[in-house]
Amino acid sequence: MSADFYYGVEVFLNGLMAGVLYALVALGFVLIYKASGIFNYAQGVMALFAALTLASIIEGQVPFARLINATFGTEIHDFGWRVPVLLAIVLSIGVMVAFAWLVQRLVFRHLVGQAPIILFMATIGLAYFLEGFGDLMWGSEIKTLDIGIPQGGNRWIEEHSAFLGGDDFYGFFIDNLDIVAALVAAVLVAGLVAFAQYSKQGRAMRAVADDHQAALSVGISLDFIWVLVWSLAGFVALVAGVMWGAKSGVQFSLSLIALKALPVLMLGGFTSIPGAIVGGLIIGVGEKLFEYLVGAPYLGGATENWFAYVVALLFLVFRPQGLFGEKIIERV
């Protein structure tokens, strides 16, 4: 095989790794939509806020430092210590659970039975509020997020694959962070599928998604289920935010990763957890290979910015429910 063939294989493998990161964001959308019928526009901002919170806790930053300094004329910025990573992760999970409880108590508790468009508009407002609140609480500076995940090309893979393409091929370059993200995503998906299918709370989540009023009539606590769902989505947002933040830094543009999750959802289906993973892998591989085979040689590059949305548009035309979504049949 030629070196060009193996470079193509490397592009394919890196596409798989990128697809895993897209899928991690899409999982949060699927969880909330599957359990409550709400398309959560705020999921990308939740990933940003979770990553900001974790990075700031690790650095020992004082929350609302800018507001405190402006009000009292002080110059405080941090506590003077670094918090251990595991403790910071636990504290960040606690923050996201508290956020889930507040969202349910202050917003969605009052919107039970409302039209889906009203719930969607509520998540848009939530996204803008959370972005501003994160800026006020932790500041807008770009933060590095180092929680001990190895980064850079995997030397073992590179050294043991260098012989494949002769003198013109130097081995597969696969980022260690992407490998860790793939393993984490596999464990997370397996756990979420098992929870949704076999636990009592998972079955209650599906019942709530089908019909809020019917679920209430059989004794299912809507308050508890929605807090549980938003807590799970917050945890998934934390995982996605950590992976993306460790890869490219924690900055406010991180919230835009939600836009790349939309084509993933259209391919995999809004109600399928495995579909989010498959859709992410298809988008990740597709955009990398298209850029390598068509974009760079013939179109001047930069096709990764729009390739996923063209694929999603085709799916909306020919299979709007996605590969794994449930086909909606309305009887009149």
C-alpha cells in the first residue's frame, strides 16, 4: 500500500476521534429531549459553564471576583491555593446538580403541559442567562484546563505504524486526548443506555417524555424526573466541556460546539443515545475525509465548516427522523 493510502487511514481515524467529541455534546441534547420532549438550546452553554467552573475551582479563583472588586474597591482574585482535581470535579458536579434543581424549580416547574415551542424559547433564554452568569461569576479570560489527561500524539501508535507506508510514511498521529475521550464516551454511553432501559427511573423518564399528564396520573413525580434529567445532562455537559476545554482551552467560543452537535442529532435521531454516537462518528469521519479527498485538492479547503450541515440537510429531506429516531405517524 502507498503512503497516501495510510495518510487517508490516519485522516479516517482522526475523524472517528473528532466524532466522539461531537457525540459527547449531542448526548446532552438527547438525554433531555428523550426524557422531557424539550430541545435544550442551552446544552452548549452548559458545557462551557461546567468547564469554566471546573477550571476556576482548580485554580482557586474567587467567584464573582470582578463584581466584589468593583463594589468594594478590593483587589482579590484567588484564594491562594489550587484545589485537587478529583475534589474540583466533585464540586463541579455539585454545581451542575444545583443548577439542575434551580432550573426545574424556577423555570420548567411552571411550564408543565405547555407547547414545545414555549419550552424551546425558555431554553434560549436560559442559554443567554447562563453565558452572562458564567462571565460574571468566573470572568471571560481564556483558561487552561489540566486535569492530568495526556495530550499530544501517541508515541506507541506512531512508532508501531511507521513501517506500513515505507520511507514516505511516519506513522499514525493519534492524539492521546482523543483516545481518552473515546474510552470515556464508550463507558458513558453504556451506562446511560443501561440506566434508561433497565432502571425504574429510566422507565419513568420515558413515560414523562411520552405524556406529562399521563405520567403524573400514575404517580410519577415530574419534579424529580426533570431534576434527574437536567442533572444527567449537566454531568454529560461537564464531561464534554472537560474534553473540549482540555483540547482547545476554556473560552466562550466553546458554547458554539452545540452548533456542530445539531447535524449529529439530525443523523442519529433526537431520541436515540446510540444514535448520537453513530451520528457523531459519521460527521467526524465524513468531514475529515471530504476535506482530505475533495476540499483541499479541489475546493480550496475549509469544507469542514459546512460539510456537516449539507449532510444534515439531505437527511432532513429524505429521512427527517434520522437513522435511529422514531418515525412519527399522525392519525387523523
